[in-house]
Amino acid sequence: KKSLGNSINKLKSDSLASIDWTGTNYEWSEKVENVLNNIFKIIAFRPKQLSVINSTLSNQHTIVVMPTGAGKSLCYQLPALIKPGLTIVVSPLISLMEDQVRSLNKKNVSAKYISSSSSKDETSAALNVLKDKATDVKLLYVTPERFAKSKRFMSNLQKCHADGRLQRIAIDEVHCCSQWGHDFRPDYKYLGILSNMFPNVPILGLTATATAHVLTDVQKILNIPGCLVIKSTFNRPNLFYKILEKPTSQDECITILEKLLKYRYRDETGIIYTNSIKDTEDITQGLRKRGLKVECYHANLDSEARSKVHLKWHDKHYQAIVATVAFGMGIDKADVRFVIHYTISKSMENYYQESGRAGRDGLRAECVTLYRMQDIFKVSTMVFSSVGSLDHLYGMIKYCLNGTYCRRQLIAEHFDEDWGNTDCNKMCDVCCQPENNLKEINLELHCKTISSIIENAEKQDTKLTAQKLIDAWFLKGPVPLRHKGKEPNFSRNIGEDVIAYLITNNFIIEDFHFTAYSTISYLKRGVNMDVVSDPNFSLKMPIRKYSSFELETPAPTELVGIVNSETVERKHLKKRKSEGLKTSKSKLT
Ligand code: ADP
Ligand code: MG
Ligand code: ZN
């Protein structure tokens, strides 16, 4: 029964998706264009914006999936001004609401918000908007907990609906509904009642999270299964992706950051992500000692301190914020020129979101990740207890180990998209390699050696960290742990890649142990190690090789030969414009 329901929902959403929503002959089309040009002062829609606007103005429940910076807000801000009545915008963060209301007011659009930090009078005024038929307010922003915790809000909202004034409910960051998303917020669960409570009011959910699993979950929670899902491509052609070898000592790492900030990103602003509060502090100190203007940002700062850091960075007082992922949602700076990952993200999804904060103005920006094997365990020991988290992390490691495929291609695969081979334009380190003479190493014998080292250590009741395992493999460290064969004929760096490769492919598994102060990851044989004695067993690992990356020369600013594959909607608009021009001319004559 359940699967029948699922397939009906799929049919429903497929048939909705097969409709061309880019038309310009709707009753509202002319007004939409006017408002776009004259109120938002925007010349043309970006991909999919017009489709979303048409579908929600047609009263379809719609979920919009667009990458960060693509312009989701316009998809509800503009429709709000087309018909009489009020649009409710659900937003998870007070700072996001404040920013949007401020910028709408600047455009002479009347908007208000209700938040826990509003005064009593402000809250009352905002609540009255729901009842006041004469109000000029077009958008009312609220946080999700309003729906659960404020009876007055709910009864006013019902009044608004009864008066026929509840035009639309927009839910920003709608992935927060789902526990499968990267940002679950329990209060979003209450939004499930809205579609039943206000059946004729279209819901418009917006997110940058594209995972199919999360999207179906969101539809289920909001009670709008089979709704129209409009997804734009996740390709960000202006972002350059790069992996840098991370040195072992923190001091050397800081030197790399120093060079990048002083030369490559001179006079530009950006973000440096780490995975611990201590790292943000250490790196900030280190970079300051070397004369750089940076500041740290993490969850232990109170909200006032956080806004202050954010604002000063926004105004270019700081060149970089050294932050944990607490610095995320609500960053609205368009000219972030670099996002450096000092430590790898915990998944590709997270990496895409974090790196995606660069280059929202469409100009060239760089996303650089410092990677070395040891950082796998820095992250795995933090995340291992939640379901699926190790697989997510290993997806990220595969991206770091990759030296063969275009990085865009890997990201596209992650989002079940195909961006085509020509779309990169040499905007990733792999595509910049001078020629592609792929070198591989055969791992069959190495696997046997590594397996025997692990078994041998187990017999001696010794637990092996990755470092100890590699020591033994390279005939270093305690003699009883070493093997009888020869040491590998490649560098230790490649050895580290081999171990990481074996971990991500289930030949080796991590085994976590707690001490009083930390969690340690020891390595054990994984299920796939059982096949290494099979005579047909074969395993090859491509060796990474990188184009040079000049730390000490300024990053290029030019974007060469980028073509936008989704220009359809712009074309529509242009056509309409020229038609409009003709009619006005003919009227004149
Ligand atoms: P998102 O919510 O998808 O991350 P925003 O709605 O915050 O993105 O928009 C990012 C930026 O893009 C904003 O500065 C917005 O004004 C701008 N923008 C949106 N649509 C367009 C457009 N069609 N043309 C030019 N700029 C746009
Ligand atoms: Mg947004
Ligand atoms: Zn590429």
C-alpha cells in the first residue's frame, strides 16, 4: 500500500514537473516583469526563478531547490507583491529575517517580522497585521516556533485566512524539517499542520539541500506529497576547486594560510573553516602574529559577539574569519573570494554548502581544502556515533583522494546531476593538470601485507592507529609489529593515501575507543579484506598529481569562456521584451 502511494506521488510530481512553467502569458506575467524591473531593480531572472514564481502564483505547492546564492528569496518576495493579501515567511534565524525586512523596506516594500527579540509593542503591531484588513504589509516573517508556541499568532493567522487574506506560506531553509538533513530543527515539525489547516493556501518550501531522501522526507512532514519540485543546477561555474597537501605541523599549515592571505588573496575577504574551537583560536593567534587581520567565530561566542565579528568582516575590517561551521546560515556577503578548509568537512553535502559561500556575486572565487590522512580521524572520532556519518565522511575523503576526475563531476554525481564534461572550464585542479598520463599502483600485495600486519598486532594484543600501521608497513617503529617483506617503493605520502583509500573502500575499518580525554580510532580488517587471498583479486589506486598552485601570486580574476547552460528563461524574457517594444511602437504610430 505504501509503495502504491509512493508511486502515485511520483506520477503526480513527474506530471507537474513536465509542465513548462516558464510561460509569460499568465494573467500576472506583465505585473511580474514590472515588479522585477522597477521594485527589485533586476533586469532578468536567473534560472528557474520564473518557473517557481509561476507555479506558486498558480497555487501549486512547490519545493524549490537551488544552491546558495542562486536567489531563492526573490521566489517568494516577488509573488508577495502581485496579488492582494499577505505572505507568511518562515525563517530559522532572526538575523536572516532582519536582513530581509531591512532590504525590503529600503525598496519601499512593507514587511515586518516577529522574533523573540522584538519588544512587546513590536510584536503586537506585527500580530495585528494578521487581523488588519487595511494594512499595507505584504510579507510577515516569523520563526517556526511561533506555530507551536504562540496561540495568539495561530488564532490571528486563522483570522487572516478566514478573511481570505492569507496568500501564501513560504518556508525558507525547508530541509530543517528533516532529520536526514544537515540542519534539523525540531520546531520545523510543527509546520506539518499548515497544509490541512489552510488547504487552499500554497506552500512554497526553499532549500539548498538537494538529496532525494531529504526532499521526500520534507514533503511527507509538510503533508504535501507529490508536490512540484523545481530544482536548478548545482554547478557553480565561477568556483575554482582545489586540494592542497596539508603539512604535519600546525606552524607549517599557518605558513600556507599566511601566504594565501598575504599574496594570493591580498585585499580580498574570505572564510577559513576548521572543525574545532581550539583550532579557530590557535590559527587566529598564529595569523595575527604574522600581521594578518583575522578573527575567530564559533559557538562559544555569545550572539552579540558573533554579530560584531560578522559585521566587521562584512565591512572588510577583517580579511578572514576563522570559523567552525557555526558560521554558516545567514552569511549574505556576495564578494567572498575564498573559502579555505583547514580541516575537511564531514560530508560532501556540508562541503558544498560551506564552500558555496564563496563567489555569490558570480565572479571567480576559490575553494581550497587542506587535506592529509590524519584529519580523517580528527573528524571521524567526532562524528562516528551518528548513523551514516562515517559513509558521509568517506565520501568527502574520496573527493580529497581524487586526482583523476574533474571535481565538478564528483560534486555533480553527489547531486545526481550531469553537468557534462565541458562545463568545468579548467576551474578545478584536476582539469588544470597539463596532461593526463594516469599512473596507478597495484594494491594486491600491499593489501596482503597490511592485512598481515593487522592480524599480527591483534595476536600481540596491540591496537594500531593509522600512524602505527603505516610505521610497521614502512618498517619503522616497534620491531615486533613490522612485517617480514620489503618496505613499499613509494613515499609515505602515497602510503597514507593507500590507507585512506582502503578505509573508504571497506578493506580497513575504524574501531573507536574512549579514553578519559579523547576518542581514538584504531584500524581493523574490513569485510573486503577477506577477498585479498582470492587469486583473481585485483585492486588499483590512481596516484594523485597536481597542477601547481601559486601561493604567492594573486589569484586570477578573470572568468574565461563560461557559458550558462540554463539560459532558456532569460530568452523568454528577452523575447517578451522585444515584443513589448514592438507593440508600444505601433501604438505610437
Ligand atoms: P539564496 O537564498 O538562494 O541563497 P538570495 O535570495 O539570498 O539567495 O540571493 C542572493 C543574491 O542574489 C541577492 O543579493 C539577490 O539580490 C541576488 N539576486 C537574486 N535574483 C537575482 C537576479 N535575477 N538577478 C540578479 N541578482 C539576483
Ligand atoms: Mg536564502
Ligand atoms: Zn574540472
